Amino acid sequence: MADGTAREPTPDRPDNTAAWDTLSASYDREIGWPDRELAWGIRCPPESQLQVISDVVTGADTTVVGCGGGQDLLALHRLGATGLTGLDPSTAQLERARQRLDTAGVRAHLLLGDDRRLDELPAGHADLVVTVQALDYVEELDRCLRGVVRALRPGGVFAMSVLHPADVSTADTPPFGWHTSYHREQRDWSWDGLTDEPVRLRSWFRSPSTWFTAVSDAGLVVERMLEPAPGPAEPWVERGWLDEASAAKLDLVPSTFVLRARRPGGPAAPAAR
């Protein structure tokens, strides 16, 4: 996960990087994240069905912002991505990524740090920048997207997913009513159950229209926006991500927002499906 916060943590401000260092081992052991194929979100159909990047991923030099334990890097490798680079601010998560990729015999350049480290990489080094469920931890979104644009070659593709704010704003138990404003972006919350004590985090949950405006203002051309209907619940219940009630909720409320955009220029490419 990527944490783009610029200010130092205080007693009232959760430290997302420290939180993921704490969560990493139990997260990987208890629930984990799929790596056989690219999963855009909880109960979200995988890339094999959504076809968000299928037309560009083969042979693409690919950077993952918020690579976590390397699951997305491994899934992208299986899709044919090359020149893999992963960024993550959590030392523990990057160590998991190294172990996972080494076991699979997959090479990747792993960097400790948040999205700001994109500025340390050669400009225009990537054909594809992917981030899965990570940009909810980024406060300075405009700066982050400038880094994405800098990283992409002309004609390169940016593909992202985040937790849908409609899911965040509604209860996980029937009747799944609204319990906070859809328009409230910054939220402090605790991850309970993976460690002995709850782990505090801070997230920013933005609306699809906010994402469209921010990505467009950064100079990218939005090609697709998706709020996918849910896939099967069983794999996510078995992993421990959902119980029966929260799984049923996602039949009513979108869990994931997915966006694909392109940096202008470069050779003509097939239209996104």
C-alpha cells in the first residue's frame, strides 16, 4: 500500500507506514491478496473478466505504486508485463514482496518509499503504471498524479482501483444504511482482528467524479471508468475479507472504483474496451 502523507505522524494522526509494517505478517498469513490473477478489489471481477489493461500489458514496462507484498507484481508478470518496478513505503511489505517474487523466479526492481519516489526514476520509464487499492492512502493526490504522468512514456497507460466511497459510507450489516456522508474524504479507522491490538490508519476516499477531475487535470485522458457488479462472494468469504452480511451488501453497493487513463502522444493504440 502507498502512503503519500507529507506530514509527520502525531498521536492524533495515524502512521500508515508503521501500520502496514505491523499488519504485514498477519495480513499475508490470515487473509492475503490474490496473486494468481490481477484482482482489482474485493468481490470485483478480476482482470481476466474486466479487461482493463489486457490490450497493453504484454511486454509493457510496468510500475506498481503501492506494491505491498508483491501480489500485483506477480499477477502482472503472469499477464506478460516486463521491466517490473514496485514501490511501497512498508519495509515489511517489501520483504514479503521479495520473498514472493524470488519463490516464483520473477525479477522486479523494488523501491522503499511512497509515490514520491517516482521522481527518482527515469522520466518516461514506464509503458504502464498500475495501482490497486493503494491510492486511498495518498493525501496529496495532485502531486502523486504528476509523478504518474512523469513516469509514463507518451501513449502510456495508467490503471488504478480504489475502495468505492459508497461502500465506505454504508453499514456492513442489514439494512446497509448510510452512516456517514458520501462526501467526507478523510477518515481515520482501525483494522481489528489481524493483530493483538487494533491498528489505526488514515485514508482518503474520493468520489469517481473527483478522480475523473484529478486525473484529467494532471494531463491524462480518461478512457474508462468502472463500478463493477460483484463477482462470486465465496473466495472472499473464505479468505476472511467478508462475512455473510458484508458479502450480501456488495450485491447492492459497489465495492470498487476502477479507472484507466492514457498519457497523450505516442503511437495510436486500439480503443479501450
